[in-house]
Amino acid sequence: MSAVKTPDAQDRLYKVESILVSQPKPADDKSPYFELARKYNLKVDFRAFIQIEPVPLKDFRKQKINILDHTAVIFTSRNAVDHFFRICSESKLEMPAEMKYFCISEQTANYLQKYIVVRKRKIFTGEKTAADMLDLLKKHKNEKFLFPCSDIRKNDIPEFMDLNSLHLTEAVLYNTVACDLSDLAEVNYDIIAFFSPSGINSLFVNFPDFKQNKTRIAAFGPTTAKAVRDHNLVLDIEAPLPNAPSMTGAIEMYIKKANSIN
């Protein structure tokens, strides 16, 4: 996966024929990536760059956290939900009915049904991002919050809680690790799309001498974009944009421009 780096994305409008999306293949055939592939006759492949590994119960216990000392749990992903209830099950803990759950989105809140009877619980839901949920947390300042998370996580919630003197305990219940991408060593793509700093890290774990050359890099979100630049890569495609809120929208804007002049 090696493809000399030019310093300015504006000079990098090369024709696009292939894209690697650093996520698992969508189960839904109606994914916008498939539509993009059909519309522009592209080869679009999917490959997870990171994977989740559970923290064993014995390692969790080393964190010396008593889950039942807390009155509320903050969930920012399905992974957090899965691994929280895994640890509870392995610890033979049953959540009290009065436990409160703060979820980053309705989708995450609905996922709780896998483990608890939602209609009988106190569930508070943000709209989509951590920022949406922060006001909710502030309104419950007397709660003792538990934050199940990965060893790699954003700082927004811990920083907010600290700033507002809210009680927060972080519980690392799963680790985010690089996938083995060695089979891609001799494969080149015109665009590689990244969605987290962990994905960029995985690229360099697998290919420490990676040279960007004509490979265009697409990044979703400001932390991912920063990780791209921190690794001295050219960021060719950034999402979301006001006129392209999705990764596929931002990639399509680039393709329209690049392929029309090549």
C-alpha cells in the first residue's frame, strides 16, 4: 500500500477509479457507497482498520471500580453498552431499577432493549453528539456517573464533567486495536476514507513507511482530520462540509471535480 507526496491538496485532482473505506462492509445494499460506485463506475472496497477487544474481568477489577456505587451510566456507543452489560454479567451484578442511563443518541438508547426493559427504566437521550447530551448531564449534577469507554476515547465528556464539577468515573471496558492489514501491502487505492484517529494510527502500525504519493486521503470529523495532518499526510477530502454533510457527499464532490478534468 505505497503509492512522492505533493504539499497542496489543490494540486491533487487526479482521476478516481477506486476507494477503500476503512470500515466493515455495510449490510444494507442501499448504502450510499454502492450508489457512488454505480454512478461513477468505481471499485469500492471495505475493510475495518480497527477492532474492539474486550477488557477481561480480572483486568477490569484492577481498576477498583464498584459499578453499584454509581447512580447513572453514560453510553456513547453500542460497544459501550455491550461491554458494560458483559462486565455486569461476568460480575453477576444486576442493575437496580433506579439506575439512570444517559445515551448519546436515540439509536443507542433503543439498543439498550437488548439488555433491559427500556420502558421501566430512566433513560435520557441526546440527539446525536456528545454536545447534545452535556446539558442533560448538567441538569443531574447530583448523580454519580459511570462512563464505560475504550482505552482510546474523546476528551469532551470527561473535560465537561470536570469543568462543571460533576462526579465521573471512567471505566475502560474494551480496547481499540489495529487490525492486521498486511494483505493490503501491495494494493493501491485512489482514495482511502478514514473515520477516526484510530484508523490513521492503524495505517501506520501496519505500514510504518507509508508514502501517500497519489493516494487521496478523506477524513470524517475534526479529530480525524487533525490525525491526518499530524502524520504529515495531505488531507484531500474533509467531511462534513456545509454542502456535503456525509463522507460520500464530500467524496462525490471531489470526484466530480477531479474526474471532469482527467
